Amino acid sequence: MKTKLIAPSLLSADFGNLQRDIEMLNESQADWFHIDVMDGRFVPNISFGFPVMKTVQQHAKKFVDVHLMIVEPDKYIDEFINHGADLISVHYEACTHLHRTIHHIQNRGAKAGVVLNPSTPVLMLEDIIADVDLVLLMSVNPGFGGQKFIENTYKKIAETKDLILSNNSTALIEIDGGVNLDNASKLFDAGADVLVAGNAVFSAESPERMIELLKI
Ligand code: DX5
Ligand code: ZN
């Protein structure tokens, strides 16, 4: 997988025109579709589930990156893969048996990522870093789009990079929350491989142009 990727979050799309927004992303320089699934239990908000995944599966022509912000993610992993997920990320804080969950995702043929909330230290990944395909660092507290970026994320990127290098891991680093034109190039320079952007893309006058600018 190449680096410097942009993954627009469909959470900020226009659900009345979802197919139109998906097709816009197909034609744009966006690399991945980022799908934010919230259950109202792990996070204080509910987003969407399989009916939206079905529309994504029908129309999206790019890599589908699913971020599960749900308790007991194991119950739903197979169904997300059946609905076209190429990568599934689960929260460290939501998985009692993270090693089992990561290997289950991979055995089903998808890539597997682990997500850390802003207050969870990177060192918790020491014994799983060699197994994961991606580390997703939350740069806001998950639950809502359009929040302010937490600056401590830069320190966590550096720590994650060190952990990856010292374990010969091939994991990508993805950043999620409050990404915009003020921080995107700094985040890539700090070592991020994939940036999620919801509000920045979908509230822009030209989402396609914003995606291009976020990559510069
Ligand atoms: C936060 C979600 C995000 C988020 C990104 O709970 O995981 O993907 O909505 O949105 P922006 O870019 O608007 O912060
Ligand atoms: Zn997300």
C-alpha cells in the first residue's frame, strides 16, 4: 500500500445524496472510503450500519476502510466483510481479546487495524504491533465529526513510528479527527500514511479540490 493517502469520511456526506457523494469520491483523488460506524454505546452517537454499507458496496470503486466505534465488534466483523470492507479497524478499548479479533479479520481476507483513543498510550500496542496492518490514532474523542484536532497526536505518531520500526512491522499510521489544511502536511511529515477527513472535505466549496490540497 502506498503512503500519503486521503480517506474522506462518509459521516460528513449528504445522506440524501449518498450515491452522488460516493461517485464524486470515485472521480476525485481520494484514496480510500472511510466508514465511521457508531453504536451509541462505545461512543455517545449513532451513525449508520449495513444499509449504508450496502450502498457503499454497490457504488464505491476504491478501498473501503471501516472504523468500528462499537462494543463487541466481533459480533459484526463477518457481516462488514460480506458488505465489502477491505480493512476493519477495532478499538483497543473495545476488545477484550484483541489478538483474536485482529487474526479473525485477517483470516477472513481483510486487513486489520487497531484504533487508540486520545487518552490510550501507544505502548499498549507493544504486543500486537507485529500483527496489525494499520494503527489508527484518534486525534479527537470519537463520536462526532467537526471537532478540534488534539495536538498531542504528533507525539503519538512519533511513538507509533518507533514501535513499528523496532518490531519490523509494516503497519500504516492513520490519523482521524480534526484533519484540515492547517495540519495535513505536518501530519504527513510527522509520519502519518493515511489522513481521514470528514468536515474539511464535505464542507468545502469544492470537495475534490480540498482532497487535492490535503495531499500537498
Ligand atoms: C470521529 C470519526 C471521524 C470523524 C472525522 O468519531 O471517527 O472519522 O468524523 O471527521 P472530521 O474530519 O470532521 O473530524
Ligand atoms: Zn473514523
